[in-house]
Amino acid sequence: MKVDNRLQTAKLKMFYLLIWGFIFSLSAYYYFESDSSMVYPILLIAVIVTYIVLLLRRSNYFFMEYLGSKITIRYYTAHPIFRRYKAFELPKSYFYDYKISEKLFGFIKTFQIIVKTPKGRFNYPPLSISLLSKQQIEDLIKLSEELKH
């Protein structure tokens, strides 16, 4: 079983690129046109605020797969610049628990894995699952519950 949000991540990446193009176009038009209309600066500010809100959400590509006796997790930011691809694997026997957290009324959702090794418990850093759909979150919970037992 696996959970993957590649399509949502690709859509958000394209949206980021469109926002950059829109910001550049509005800035260039406002700079070169000397009309005194306040529509363009207001529109530009609205687009920049939207961009900042999307950045604060910290949306990530998230992939989790349970195959055989190991769990594979891959993630990276949906933002097209400064991507750092990360992945880790852990044996199913080390999986102890998980925690799904919501902040800002569900705007930011995170998934945290707790493992239990012979040396003790360890909490992995929380991973953003804000881009997952409700069905994907349900699949993630079902997969995590299956791994707990």
C-alpha cells in the first residue's frame, strides 16, 4: 500500500510559476505605464500576499509506501526553487506510533512518525501533508494503523 500526492505537487509547482509570471508582468506593466490607476498595485499586493500564504503553508510532496518488511518515505518541497529531495527507510518492526497534527484551523497539517529502536524511542521531524486530499489522509491513517500492529 502507498500514499502519493505527485499530481497535487505538480499543480502547486505550476501555480507558483504562474504567480511569478504574474508578479513580473504586473510589476513591468506598472513600471512602464505611467497611468495613475491604483488597480495594478493593489492586484500586485494581492498576488504577493497569496504567494506568501502558500509559502507559509509549507506544502510538500509526500510519498509513503509499505513493501515487504520496510517503510519508505520520500518528501520534498512543492516550491520549484531550492528543492531538497529527502527519503528514508525504516524496518516495520521499528514503527511504533504516528501523530497527525493540524495548525491554524487545519491549514497546516503534519505527519510525525515515532519509532522504537533497541536504543529507545525516536521522533522523526514532522512532515507536511497539507497537499494530501481527504482520501489520501484516510489512506495514510489506515496504512499507519496497519503498521502499528
